[in-house]
Amino acid sequence: MPVILPPIARRDFIKSSLALGGSVVASSSLGVGRDRSAEFDLNRVALLADTHISDNPDRSYPGTKWPGSPVKEEEHEWVNMADSLAQSAREIIELNPRPANLIINGDCALSRGTEAEYKEFLRLVEPIRAAGITVHITIGNHDNRENLWELLPFLKKDQMGVQAGVIELPHANFFLLDSGRKGILGEKQLNWLAQELDERTDKPALIFGHFNPYPNRGERPIKGMRDGSSLLKLLAAHKHARAYFYGHTHEWQHDQQDHLHLINQPAVSYYFGKGHAHGWVDMKLTVRSANLELYCIKPKHKQHGDRIQIVLKG
């Protein structure tokens, strides 16, 4: 099953924050417990990807360079990863109603998923949990599941392994996949997904995995997952599978193949090209649609407030 970080009591948040090197004062600045009247909505989900948290909260990153990149050396824009996630957390906590669930779609860590990176990551997401929101995590190529498990003592042995599972919500079922560090689902997981989809035809299905299923059509030439074509073929055969959400390319994009929407989530923390959007997505579900709205870290960005509607029925 996926890594699930359940909500925590405020007193436990303060105790843990101090243990991880945070401060109680910082917790109040994130809005934890500020609005006791906030309600929770099972039909609202916050979507994040590629937080890329360093072990140093002051570290900034200039974006990734690659051979043939059209981004000039002087055009790279520096972004502080911890600040970006903290801002996203504040914005999500301030929503009313708050989303009952939040999904981080891979690459929580900046480099190789070290213990120090995950300590800082967990510190930054604790205010979200203290606000009553459940956090779900998929595995990306920069993640190390074993190091993350070590810091989650509440996990049981049967919860460790391939991080795939289902979140059942009132208007849709969410299927979280494990594309691992090498961008492959594998025959066993694809068979599991097919079986789970066959058993849950009563509601539309939204599928999440870190890797792009085909070569990126955006600015950076990133290959798709190794068995992405098998995944797309499987989803094409299930008409109630309405969308596949992925990160990895750090771009905000939307494609559609017949009934299946393909949503490329932007990175929370930085982008590959000058002027790219980075931030998080607010999803609101109804009986007939999933409505997405992009929240950019820079509110003046031209794509801030972009909306996409995914038809779930009809």
C-alpha cells in the first residue's frame, strides 16, 4: 500500500516538531489550529508532486541543466524548496473546507532520499497533518522507500513493499501506483491494477504515478516509463478510468486520449525552464466531474488559476 501519513494531534505536532529541529513559533505561522471552524471535504483533494526537499531548509536550486537546453545560464531562476512547500502547506491549511486528503506524487526528496532529507520533509508536512489532513505518498526516482520507512515507526511490516493502493472517495476511486526509482510498474503491478479496476466499476477511476507514461512533449526531453504503453493500453480498455496524473517532468500540461485525461503536475519546488509554473493543484470532485485549479507559488504567474475539467460521467 502507499505510504500514508495520518493526521496528528496538535500536541504531538509540537513534540515532534521540537524533536526534528523545528519550532513551535513556526507552527503557528503555518496556520495550524488557527481556524477551529474549518470543515473537511472528502470531495476535495490537494495534489502535489516533486517537492524535492533538501536536508538544508535554506538551500535553493537553480533548475536542472541538460545538453541542448534552451535555457541560458543567466536565465536559470533560483527557488528555495523548503519555502515552496511551506507556502503550499499554508495555502492548503487555509482552505475552508479543507481537503480531507493530500497526495504527493513522488520525489519528496532532492537527491537520493537520504534520512536527513526525509526528516526535513516530514517536518514540513507535519503542519498539514496537524491541520487534520491525511497525506498519501507515491515513490519517485529520487526517493528511497527504506529510508522513509525508518522514520515512520507506525508502519507495519505488511505496509512495506510495493507502494500501490486504492483511496475510495464518494465520487471516485483513486489508484496510487509505484513506478519506482527506474520508471517501471512491472507485470505484477499492472495485473493488480487491472484486477482492482475490474472490481471497482461503480465509480470513476483516477490513477496516480510519478513517471510520465510517454516521452515528454514539453521543454525537456524526458523519456516515458518503460512500460508506459502497457499502462495506457490497460487504461484505454477501462472506460471508467478517466485520468492519469504524473509528475517527474516538472511541467504543467494536459493531454487527452479518448476518455483518458493525462495530467502532468508541476513541481512544487522548482522548474526546468525559465518562467515555468510551479505550485500545487486543488481538485474538487462532483458526481460528474473532477475540477482542477492550479495554485502557483508566484500568484502573478500567467498560469496561476488555470483550470481543467475532467468529465467523470456522461
